[in-house]
Amino acid sequence: MKQKNIAAALLGLAALAVQAQGVVYVSSEKDHALTVVDIKTQTVTGTVATCKRPRHMQRSPDGKQLWVACSESNAADVIDLATRKSVRRIPLGEDPEVFDLSPDGKTIYVGREDDAQLAYIDVASGKQVKAIEVGKEPEGVKVSPDGKTIWVASEAASLVHVIDAASGNIVKNIPVGKRPRRFALTPDGKELWVTSELDASVSIISTATNAVIATLKFEVPGARSTEITPVGITMTRDGSKAFVALGKANHVAFIDVASRKVSALALVGKRVWAVALNQAETILYAVNGLSDDMSIVDVGSTKALKTVRVGRVPYMAVVVE
């Protein structure tokens, strides 16, 4: 009897693991939960309870966990993807929004907007080990693949800080467009793209010289420049295409990276805030914060195939396949 129960339990866990491999998790700020969307059926199959006001999410380096920054809980919720249960809470300080993990998964780097700091949190102990003074309202945080460099976007100062991870020293302050928000690094590591929400642009930074080498301005027919508020950005694995969520302009820009030109605009929902690609890079998930939904966009045709309701004030999406 015990053997049958054990076997049944193992089968149940295996089923959950398989189920988890074909879903999109969407953080919902007002519902204190993650909405789960099945990739094949393009329907909501459930929710995962988490801490208060979940926002930025990231998978652990081993892919087995989903880390969720909860602004009103001042913590990261660590969710086991096999069981979809919270296994740990790690204090991050007041009102955390965006973070990144070191490549070895041992350190969390989180921007503290109210304190104008980048904090280092030791994952094992859950303790802060370092805090670096940066410009006002630091939000976007990105770590280089080798773990040696951290980039931080200071919204109020319109700067990107280049930080040596080991020493915590600021190597360079790079002026960019007004209110920088999110980063994308080209696969060769040579260019860092940063969205500037109040400049309707992306600044392209050379990682060799730590200087802006190009600026890509966005235009949307029928939209004022003040309505074009780029935030979320992602790239294909080969670095040939980039996708930028244009916020209040309700469009996603498709960009040819080599020419640094917009090749298409896809109409999505209200205040599109974040974008994510499926593994095959054929589908783009656009999270719309003010229409409480997610647009499922066909990359080939640049058209939205479907809109799915995903909770109140959705923030971003993570694809797990």
C-alpha cells in the first residue's frame, strides 16, 4: 500500500513538472498572485499565490525556481516550479521592483529606489552584504554573463551606472535618454540596449567604451511622442531582432538590430509594459498593464493572435518550457 502511495505521489509530481514546462507566468500587482497561461491552449489554467504586489520575476540559474520581487512585502518570493509552491522568502529591503541574479545564483542585486542604492543580498543567508550609492530612483539592474559587471539604470538622473561587481566601485556614469528603465545585452556582449521611457528611445551603449554609440527614436502613427513610453525589451538568441514595449502607445516595436531600425509595429493592449519570447521565438507575449491582459503576438506576421485576461495590473511575463 505504501509503495502504491509513493508511486502515485511521484507520478503526481512528474505531471506537475510536465505541466509547468509549457506555461507563461504573469505577475499581477493587484491580485498578489501569478497567473498561469498554458502555451498550447492559450488559456488561463490557474494562479499561484505569492507575496504582496509581485512585479519583476526571474528564473534561477538552474531553471528550477522562479524568483518574484514583491514591492509591498519587501521581499523575494522563491517559487518551486515543479510544485508551484513558495519555498522561501528573502528580504530585499523597502519597495523592491527589479533585480538580477549573479550567474552562480549566490547573490541578488536589487535596486532600492527610495534609498538610491544598489544592494547585494547573499542568497544563502538572506543578508545584505553591500550597498552602493547610485543615482536617484535606481530601477533597471543587469549583470553581465561573466558576473563581473553590473549595470544600473537611474531613472531620475537619466544615467546608466557601470559597476565593478567585485569591488562595488562605479566605473562609469553614462548619460542616456530621460528615465531609463530596462536593459538588453546583445549575445556577443558588445552592445547594451537601454529603454528610456520619457525620451521615446533606446540608447545603445558600447560595452567596450562605456559610451552611447547610437540612439533609436520611436514613432507610432497617430500617437504623440509623450505617449510613446518604452520600457520592456527583449532580444532573440542570435541577436538579430529586438522587441520593445512602447507603453502608452499600445504597440510593440520590432527592431532589426543590425540596421537599428524599426521593421514593424504590432498593436497590442493598453500600456504594454513587458515582452517575452517563447523558446522557438515564434510567439511574443506582450503584457498590458492598463487593460489587465496579455497579447499573444505571432512574430512572423507581427500580428496579435489572441488576448488573454491575466489579472489586475499585470507587470511582466516569464515563459517556462
